[in-house]
Amino acid sequence: MSGMCGCCGALRPRYKKLVDAIFPEDPQDGLVKTNMDKLTFYTIRAPEKLDRVGEYLAQRLSRDVSRNRKGYVVIAMEALDQLLLACHAQSINLFVESFLKMVSKLLESRDPDLQILGSTSFVKFTNIEEDTPSYHRRYDFFVSKFSAMAHSNNQAPDVRIKVRVAGLRGLQGVVKKTSSDELQVNIWDKVHMDKIVPSLLYNMHEEDSPSPSPSDDTQHASQLQDTTRPTTVAETCLRDLVCRAAFGCIKSVLKPALSHLDNHQLWVPNRFAVKCFKIIMYSMQSQYSHVAIQSLLSHLDDHTRDSARIKASIVGVLRETVSIAAAGSIGPSVLEVFNTLLRHLRLSIDYQLTGRRGSQGSIHKQPINEEEEKLFQEAIITTVGAFATILPDYQKIEIMMFIMGKVPIPPQNGDSNLLSATGVQGLIYFQNLRPNFSQEEGNLLLQNMLLKSLHQVALAYTSVSMTTTFTSTAFLDPLLRVSLVADAHVRLIVQQILHTLIDRHGNCEKLQEIRIPKYINDLDLKVEKCSRQDLAFMRKHGPQFYSMLYENLLQHDNSDENFHAIYCTMALLCVEMGGEDVLVELLRLTLGLQEIACKPQEENDLSTPHICKLHAVLAAYLNLISQLTAIPALCQHVTQVLETRKQEAPYFLPETAFLEGNSLDQVTLPDTVDTSLLFHQNAINEAMASSGHEVSRLSQPFVPLRSDFPSQSRYSMDVQSINIELDQVDTPGRDRTSFRACSLVKHPGEEITFETLKKTLTEKTPDAEDDEARRREVVEKFQNAPFEEIAAHSEARSQQLNNKLNEIMDMVSKPSVDASGRVVSLSGPFQVKSVPVYEMQFPDLCVY
């Protein structure tokens, strides 16, 4: 019997003998290296035997696994790893199939050590570059098994951590092996990503989640190196996964991530969500950033009916994501992004006004938390500003116009048709309001939120010139109109928006406070010469700004913040647009306001504190103008008035008028203010004229434009500012008419507007009708008459012209001679030669 066995053993194939020789009698001795070298040399020389070697090793490994002989299993896997590294034959695919079967066998085992061994071998395999592709190899089992290992809940903390790390590295190996080869299985399919991404996020959150008493996992993981911690490995795998994703595969990663955050309620608080999306944004290519932003916006739409806390957390993640995105990476539909955010802002305001959350017509509506809704609204406003920071300036202007178009503006004097014609949003009717809210309050709340959003965009905008900032009246007109609404807080926001758009040299912060500095250098203002474009802009739109400031300063409910903001706007116009014409108009505005403040109490509807504060604002403003212009006479006059007020009426100065806790209500103002306390128009005229300024308009009273709609103000004229006077001045030898400025009295009820000018230009006079008839006659003649008739008529006209020219030439060639033989001309007597006609020089326009 023994002889028969020996005979059969001698007939065994050589590859089996070589395989058996690598296993020692005692598995603790490890792989027999000399015999392993022989097996490696054999497979290299005979690559067609490689698949049989792999199949036989798989049989031995299966037998050892079933018999729980771990030592021989480790030796078999080590031999397989060395053969994979050494052999690159054409038949390597068949050997790989045997290898993957052995790895699957190990992963199916319940022994954690064998699972870790199988994962380690698979990772080594994924690092090998194969020469020939495989079209039939599938990795579905490995994705499922490695995902299960990543969720291991073994009772022993150290074993649990090792198994999870092995599973995460196995997933990373699968992605690495399949993502670069289009012929492999599509790892980006939903069925695979729904397993891979949640496994990574689960391990990232398991250790990242704060808890009052750290778990055994956290304590044990903190003692390990960073490369062996599940959190670190999961973050590395997520970065590698996103980095390998092409444009069409980014959403395959984002959707499972968003679903995982929803399923595990990880939005509130959003610290972990922010961490995940920061990793995603920093890992993906910059040109794909808009895909993540669009996915978050779509996810926000899916949570429309959820609580405001969840939506605020999603918006917070969106804000952090936008701050990482590269400039211009919002995508092609920029307005759609802002439209989505503003739509959610409008829905939140509706929920706040109605007290219920749900779609219109829905029976089951949930009550809302008003504080949470306010936090959500603030989050949207901040996110709008974050979006604006990554846009170019020309798109920021478009966004500001877009937001301004959604601000509800109350119609005045029945101009609702004009509002719709100019694209301005009228008042909105809110349905099912709570008893403590009215329609006016709803529109004010919407105005407040939209203007705050507009202010955030304006803060991100870099103003260069007024013509580029206010490129369209569709933005300027509604903005100035909404600055005159009844709510003081809304007017304050509009002034802050104007500060941001007008200020170009960082002077706004230095002019926020109403004060009278002794030296202008204390303010450290940066003043540059106004450009021609800005001067042209102020000539066209300046009356709108002046009228807006005039109306704002006379609002009865102005707070101290409103006065400070209006003063800052006036000061910025002087500093940034301080051309000669603008300076004169600002002085007219100041004197006009002073005249209003000096009216008797029975003619003035302003309160005593309001009058005092108005005088204080004008005093500070004239002091600023006098020091900026540095005109000695003007500085002397302003200083004299300020000193007089300091002695006799300190309540007309900012230091007292805007002092907190002042007693302006107890001040008794006289019916007629002492002239020594006022700024005199004659003194200002003389001072400005002494420095070469044109002061003809300064003598005219300031008349504000209509406040019902600024777009019409550009077509109105201040008739009182038209100065025409004719003085006859006698001069020896001749008469000369000189023109000087005087006031043209406007007839009662007469107003020169665009409509009157248009009517004047379009009306046809009798002479104009005759000219039109002659023009039609000439056109009909050239259209209907034969060519010979037209040619004959033209030739006759040419002959007449030639005859006239010949007469002129004869007169020139035959000068008149007096009795003494001297030639007489219009300029006096002189001796002259006769010049031939062909040598005379005529202007080109006179030559036919």
C-alpha cells in the first residue's frame, strides 16, 4: 500500500509539488522562502500554469479555513500576494479570479482576523497595475462586505476598530481599482454609492460626535496613531472618492451624503454636516463646485415644510460651502440661485405672518416657532452676502437690481399703473394673517428682509463710479422711492445701502457720527477729484438725491440713527462727488432745510427736538463743507455762527442735540430765530464768489422734486432756477446787450415737465404743415416723374447757379476805381493788381 502511494505521489504534477513545498510542517515557521522562490521562478517560466497554481492554492486555503488552521491560511495568502507581484502574464486574469475567490472566502468567515487578512490582501491587489483589462470581473460582493465591516459592532473595542479600518481600506481599494477603468463595473452606480458613502460618514461621525462620557471606542481610538483611526481613514477615503469623481459622478456622491444626514438627523447641530461638505468642497475640482451648491439648494427645496431649525442648518452649510467655492463657480444660472434663496425667505415670512407651516390649501398645517423662523431668515440673508462675494461686480449689480425688483413699494398719488410699467413690485396681499399682524406690517417685514439681503450684496460690491453702479433707473428709482416709506428702520437700511454704493475710499466709517471737528485732518478723510462721469451722473440724477435727503430729514419719526445715516449720505456726496455744481446744490439744500426749520411753530409741523436736531445736522454739514473747500470767508462765517450757538443756543449743535438723555423737549424755541444763530445766504454767496464759484443758482430757493416716483423727477425742472435778464449797456460807438442772471417768476400752477415739452415739440404749426406738404411733393416727384424730366430740372437749376457765380466773378475781377486811380474797397484804399479768376482760391464749399 505504501509502495502504491509512493508511486502515485511520484506522478503528481510539478506545480502541486512546488505549492506543497512552500508550507512547512509547523505553520509557526512561516513561508519556506527558498521553495517560494522556486515556485515563483516556475510560474514565470511557465505562465500557462499560473491559473492551475492559483486554483490549487485556493483549494488548500478553503480546506485550511474550514479546519480553522489560521497559520496555513496566512502562508497561502502570503504566497498568493508574492505571485501577484511577480507575475504579469497574459493569463493573470484567471489567477486573479482564484485570488478573489480566496479573498471572498476569508471575508465570509466570522473570524475577525481572517476578515482583516482578506482585506489586507485585497488592498495589495488593488495597488497592482494590470497589463490586460478584465471585462467580466465584478466587485459587488466586496462593496457589500467591506461596507458591513465598516459598520462592525464587535464587543472588543480594539477588534472593532481594526475591522472597521480594514473595511474602509477595502472600500478605498475597490474605488481605486474600478474608478480609473471604464471597462470595469461602474462603481458610481447608486447601488454602490448608497453603501460606500454612508459607511464613510458613519465612521467619521462615530468618533467625531461629542458626548459627556467618552465611549470605549473614542478612548481607544485616541490612543492610536492618526493613520489607524477610523475617522482619519474614513476622511482619507472620502477625499480620494470625491477627487476621483468626474463631473457626471459628483451627484452620485452628494445624494447619499445628504440622505445620510437626513436619516441620522445630523443637520441640527450642523457641525458635522459642515465638516463633511468642507471635505467634499476641498477635494473636488474647482470647476465642479457649483454642482455641490445646486445639490444643497435642491435639498433645501425638499425640506420646505420642515422646521426652520433644519432649514437654517442647511443654509448654514450652504454658506460655508460657498465661502470655499472659487469665484464664478455658482454655475450658469446665477439668478436662479438667488431666486431660490429669496423664495425661501418669502415663504418664511408667510409662515411667520400666518403662524402655520404648510402648502396653500393644505388642511394639516403645523405651528411654527417664530424665533426659529427669524434665525432662518437671518441665515438666508447672510448666505446671500456669501454668494455675492464670489461673483464679479457686474453680476452683483444685476443681483441688486433683481432683489430690488422684489421689494414691495407702496404706490403714491395713484401711480399703480406706473409701478407696473417700470417693473417695480407693488404691495403684496397676504392671506390668512394672524390677528396681531396687518397687511402693512407684512409688507414692511418683507421690505426689511429684502433690503437687508440687498445690503449684504452691496457690501460685497466694489464701487468704481456712479455710472457703473446705477447703470439703470430700474435700480436707482425704486431704491430712492423706498427710502421715503413710513417705517424708519427701512429708511435706515436704504441709507446704509447708499453709503456702501457711494463710498469708494473708506470714508463712511469716519463720517458715521455727527460732530464738528476743529480740524478736518482729524477725520483722516481721503478726498480725490471727482471724475467727469460722476459729474455727468450728478447733473442728471442729482435732483433725485437732493430731494430724497430733503424729504428724509423732515420725516417725523426719525431716530438718532436716521439722522446720523442721512448726515453720512450727505457727507459722502460732498466728499466723493464734490464738484462745483454739486457743491452749490448741496448748499442750496442746506439753506432750504434751514428755512424750513426756522418757520414759526404755527406754520411748522416739526417737533422741537426735531428742529434742534435738524439745525445740528446742518451746522455739522456746513462746517464739513467749509473745511473741505478751505474758503477763508466761508470758514470764518461758519465758525462765527458756531461760536454764537455755543454761547446762546447749544441745543442747535450736535454735542447737545444728539446727547443721550438730553432735555430737548423742555427747550422753548422763539417764533423767530435770532439771525446771529443762522447761516446767511448772502455771506455764503460772497464767500463762494470770492473763490471763483458760480453762485447764480445759490441765490435761488431749493424746491424739492415730486416724491411720488423718482423716475419722473428727471423730466421735471426747477423753474425758479431759470435766470434770464437782459440789461442794455451803452458803450461809446456801438450798442451791446449783456446778459446777467435774475429770477424769472413762475406763473401760479405752471410746471414744465416732460409731457409739456413733448407736447410742444410734437405740435404742428402752419409753417411746419407747409414744409411737410412741400417735402411730400418733392418725394412724389422723384418717385413718379420720368428720368428725363428730373434731369432737365436739375440742369436748369445748375445753369442758374452758374450764372450767379459768373456775376460774382465779374464783380470781383472789375474793382471800382476813384478819380485818383486808386482802388476802393470796404476796408480802405490800397494799391492792387488784377488777379485772374483761375488763380483765385475759393473755399471747397463754394466750388460747384
